[in-house]
Amino acid sequence: METYLTDMGRSVNPPTEREIELVQRVIKHQLRDCLGSIDRGPAVDIGCGRGEMIGALKNLGFHPVDGCDLGVEQVRAAVAAGFMVERKGGLDFLNGRSGLAWVSAIDVLEHIERIDLPRLLQAAYESLREHGVFVARFPNPGSPFFGAIQFGDPTHCNILGPGALAVLLSRVGFCRVQVLPARPMPHGLRSALRSSVWRVAEAAMYVARLAETGALGGPLTENCLVIARKPSS
């Protein structure tokens, strides 16, 4: 974890405003059907990396926003960008917290040992206030391109299907668990073309799955999202 960004060939610099804005636009696109109904308030991002999500959440009206990461390079870059970030694991970071409106774990769950995952989800649940949300993105084993993303990172140690995660979330008390595809976001001519091509390819794959199994099944995107809410007591 000391040199994760360097080892993976990623930037070790603080995030730019353009990078933060892009993350913000992705959130608004992928959560467009539910983002407006999420109450604003305190938020945390687990495994925050360089802090792009922290900046995006601030721009979306959440306050205060802080995060954690185990990576030295990630924490250094996030702090240099002016964000409140601690070098801690998610479980330690959430311990004792309460009243949060949002907890996110973007590209994190695949790094968590399976035996530790229920405890992290429980900690997220306990840290949220009523109607607070937990949002996660993770590699989708239902995607035909799953192998490239899951096995392209040597720190990935867990494979979790969206249905299995939904069950774990329900067991710790979450309700209204939604699984969403992380489809390409059109934000220019080239990306709009990519998005259109993906929609056609996705439809063809759903037809093939329907022919084999008699059911459409879940998302086919490389990653998928899950959003779950804490109910009223």
C-alpha cells in the first residue's frame, strides 16, 4: 500500500478541479434517479484515494465531508488538496461515528477480505442517521469483461456479486437496496458514441442471456453500483 498509485501507474498528484468535476458528473449520471431524494449532511468516503469523491460530494451539497485510505500516496495527495483524510481502514475510521447522511465505498469492497466485509457494512449502517445512504461500486462478476478489472489489480482479494452484497446489506438492517449498472457517461461526442454503442451491445447480450436462461438477470457493466438506505427506527 505504500506505493500503490505508483505501482498501478496512476497519478500521485492532488486531484484537479477538472477531475473532481468529472467524478461529480459521474455521480449525478449514475445516481440520477435517486440523488435528489438523498438528504444532505455529513458524509464520508471510505478508501477515498486522492480525494476526488470528497471534492465531488462537497460540490453536491454534503458538509462536512472527510475520508480515509490506507495508502500513503493517496492520503498525501488528498491532504495536499486540502481535504480532511486519515490514514485508516474503513472499520477503524467509522468506529464511534453517527449521524452521517452518506457513506461511500467506491472501488473498495473488492479489497476487503470476505470475513471482514459484514463488519464493515455493520459499521457503515451504525454510522448513518435515519434515511442515510450507503453507496458502493465494485467489479461485477456478471460482466463478460469482469476478469480484466478484477484480476488486473493484485490487491483485489474478494469477488462479490450484486445479489450477494444486497443480501449482506439487508442482513445488517439496510432497506431499499438498489443495484445499478455503471454505464458509460456521455459527456462529449466521443463518449456519447461509446455510450450508444454500449447500449446496443448490452441489449444484444441481454437477448443472449434471455435465450440461455429465460431471464434477463442483473447488470452487465464492468462495475456496478449498490445504494442502500437506513430505515426509520
